[in-house]
Amino acid sequence: MSVRRLVLALAALSAMAMPASAQQVRNLAEVNGWVAYVAQSNSGPLCGMGTDANRLGRFFWIKVERLRGNLHGFIQVGDRAWNVRREATGRIIVAIDRQRADLNYTGTSRPDMIEASYQGAFENFLNFVRAFALGMRMEVIFPGETVAPWSADLRGTRAVTEAFLACARRI
């Protein structure tokens, strides 16, 4: 696959993982299958980073947007084979090397995706993002569900994370 086709495919996939209201997506950095982007949504600009680049149909996105004047962090996890009810709730654990974030999720308007709002101080969310940048391996665990843990290589994500954080500082 040519680099041009890969960039177009990643841009199309990243648009699918963002809220339906997101428009005007611009990629900021791409490394090792991970991409950072900025988009304009109905509520204003949002910054995100993540990946769709896998053969299993899974995606993982971290995003931040300003809602009612405050920055909010979100994690979106999905699998094209899922069929999750919109009102479904549960728990996921995102482990980066030895650090863990325990998050509550809800189903979204898309049956193939769940979204977890990062609870607690926004500074804790930024610490999570920094751990992502420095991490070697990430595992997403679904306690109480019949979904096997996911594992992802984080090598090279520092450049993507730096672009994401620079974007978050601007919004």
C-alpha cells in the first residue's frame, strides 16, 4: 500500500471513530499505526489520538474537548464485531506498563463502540496521557465481560502524544 493510500485510509478511519458531529479533521502526527488529530465539532475543537490500524477491527482513541468551559478527557474503545446497547454500562481497565486506569464506560450511538469519560481531576487524565507516551505496552481489560484483554504496542507513541498534548493546550 502506498503512503498516500495509507494516509487516506487512516484519515477515513479516524473520522469514523470520532463523534458524528466532528467535521474538518486534520492529522497532526502519525507513527507506528497511531495518529494524533484535531477536529471541529458542534461544541468546538477537539483533539484526539489513537489507532484503527489493526486487522482485528478494533480501535482505541483518546480525546479531549472543551465542554461548558472545562476540558474533558474521554477514551473510546471499539470493535467492528461488537453490538453494544446505547445504555449499556460497565468497566474497563487500561494498563500501561505498570500503571492502571480503572474507568466506567457507557454505550454510544454506535453499537461497535463504548466511551469512558475520565473521572477525577483533569490533571490525572494528563498523567494518564503522559504514561501512554512513555509506555511500551498497553492492555485493555474488560472485567466481568466475555471479551479477552487487548494488547497494543506503544513504541513510537511519544511523538503522537506530544502533538496531541500541544493540540490540547490550544483548545
